[in-house]
Amino acid sequence: MSLSKGALLLAIVALLTMAMLVSRRFSHILKKGEAVFRAIAVMITVLFIYNFAPHVAEEISIAIGQNPDTPYELKTDFVVDGALPHPDVYWLHMDEMMGFAAIEKYYGDGQEGLKQELAKRGFVINDSAELRIGFTLVAVPALTSPTFYDSYLKGQLSKVEHLFREQRERELAYKFRLDRLDIQKDIAPNLELFHAYMACGYTAITISPSDNNFGFAPIGHFYESDRDEHQFLPYEAWHNDASKSFYENVQDDLSDLIHLLKLVSPLSLVDEIFTNENPRKKWLTIPEHEDIVNRLTEHSLNIDEERQLYRTLFDSFSIPSPKFVYVANNVAHAPYDKIYKTGKLENPSPGNNAAVDLLYLPQWEYAARVMLVSIDMILEQNPDAVIVIQADHGIQASGQRYMIDKGYPDSQILETNYSVIGAVRVPPGYGELPDQLEPLNVSRWLVNSFVGKNYELLQ
């Protein structure tokens, strides 16, 4: 259940409680047959039926149509070739950044300066990269788990790629439930790319704004870049199932009941509080690295997402090589008014933070600046690092709603959702990089080149 619906239900329950308290306070004046009591009873009944009945019907429908078999595969055993080189590998996940061809087509800006800067640093750019998925929760498994994509996702995505993002997401979510697939529980902790590198002795590190909202789960070490203090979750703190809290074990045992209650009550809000305070998350505080961060942001707008990204990335440099580091850069992601909230720029759309025609490109360019700074930080530490730049999707739900309201053609709405920035840097001596490596082939090539021959490239 969404936070907005949970908040609405909570408000309604609070209002009904207040009404009952008021009526009780004046019970010596009101009679039992008074309209106020009947109104409260009717409101409670309507609220119950409105929330409970549709979800019960849906749960029954899913239970009847549920697939008894596991319809997907995940690769867990990897061929490891000890003769292959083991460079540090950095994957810069550029959330919601369209590719260069789409930026030029829709904003009239070829971004030649940025392309030159990337070429100077040794990147091969895929101008017209496309990923026909459209949202992070499914895009990340598709990009990083080739066997899962080939055995399952590819077929499901082909059935919904013509739909707008929100409807596409609903259709897939329903199908996943029929197939008893929970992306966050079943797939996110088992992403093949991470486990392939760990199988040959790499340390896996994730730097992400969240460990649950976008489908990222701790696999190796985990930095959560939107926490102010406790930001580092070491591998040793979570990988043992025995460390599960009492609350988590209750959740596992009563998962179906809890899921239903979340759908029909404000329990999702309470659950979020418990999850955020979960004692299993033995987060460690990392240094501020203030001198470094201040130097890097001296000539920038100094937004918080930027500062936390530099802070966590710099902290990760102390972890020994070889390492695979997945860095989620969320600066370009909606809402599109982040750079204007600093008060240093005049907002061209103060009343609508989804106005992609006015706001998206400036925020995209700012995210690209943060990306370049991150790349230079990495290369300063390790000039021989392999670096991937890869977006998961282009303009997403709020931007699509804006484009629909503005009358954009369906083809353009889908194109801007599927367009993704993509580029790969491979230093000399680490293999021959195919020209314009397609997004779904990046993981395959990385594993084959530095772990062992495990995948066939898609044609």
C-alpha cells in the first residue's frame, strides 16, 4: 500500500476516533438513537468494505491462479578463471538519466562537451542506448542478472512494453504475485553480477540512497547514502540469518496476513517505522570527510545528495582491492526541482516539479556533473579501474503523467522512458570492448572478462 493511502486511512481512523470521543464526552446529552451514532457506524462499515472486500477478492484470485512451479532461474554457480585479470570495477547507476540521442532529440542539445570529457577519460559511449523496462525495481535485476532475465523477465517484459510505466508496473506486479516472485526478497539479495565477482574473491560494495525502496539489498558491504550518521552496513553484520530480529521472524511466519493487513489498514506506516529501526541493521557511522566533500562541492550547488554520494564513495576507497562497487547516483531522479531548492537558481516551473520540458535537462546536466566528479575521484585512486555508466530508465511516472497531460504522443512518452545513458571505460590490457555495448550485455561482458566464461552475449 502506498504511503499516501496509508496516511489517508490513518487520518480517517483518527477522525473517527475523535468523533467517538466527542460523542462519548457528550453522551449525557445525546441519546443512543441519535444520528451521530448511526453515522459513525455507517462510516466504519463503509470504510471496512471499501478497503477489505476488493483486496480479499484479489488475494483469492491470485491464490486460485498461482503458479505452483518456480518459473525463473538464477545463476548461483559461476565458472571462475584464475588466469583472468582482476581490476577494480565500478558501476555508476545513473538513475533516470536518458541517453545522449534522446537528449539531443527532445532538448536540442547534443551534449558534445560531456561526450568529449568522457572520451578523454577513455569511455566508449552508446549514444542511443535503450532499456525497455522503465523502472528501477525490475531494471536492476535485468541489468545485473542475465540468467534471470533470459529465463523469465524477457518474456514478461515483451508483453507489457507497449504500456505506460505505471500500468506496466501494475501488470508486472500482478504477474509476479501469480508466480510467487518477490523481487526484493527473492532476487535483490541474489543479483548475479555481485555474486559472480564475490565467487572469484572480489569484495562487493553497494552505495545507494536506500536498501529497500529501489530493489537494492545488502549483498556485500552496504553504504546507504541518504543517512546522516549511520551509513555503513558491513557484510559481517547482516549475512548470518541467525542475526534476524524477533520482529523479522514474526514477519516471515505471518507474511501473508501482514501483506493483507498492509493493504487494508494503516499497518504499512507502523511497519515502516519498525523496519527503519530494525536492530538487525547494525549500521556503523562513517567519517564526514568534510574537507574532501567541501573541496569537491566548492563550485557546485552543494545539494545534499551530492555531498552524501562523495562522502560514501570516498569512504569506500579504504576497502581493499579487488572490489566491485555499485554506486547509485540519484540526482537526476524525480522530483526535477532539486537544484532549484537551493535557492541559488530561479525555478522556471515553481508550481510543478514534474515539468520535464522545463526542469529535466538542467537536473540531468547537474547529475552528469556529479558523475564526472565521481569518475575523477575513482581515477585519482585507481587509474586502472573499469567503470560502467548505466541508467536504469529515462523519464518515469510523474514525468509521464505530465507528458500525458501536455498531449505528448504515446511513442515519445515511451521513448523518453526507455532511453538510458550508457558508456563503458576499459583501460588498455583488460580486453577488447565491443563497440556500443548494449545495456543488457554489460554484465555478461564484465563477468566473462574478469570472472570466467559464464554468459553468451545477446545479439
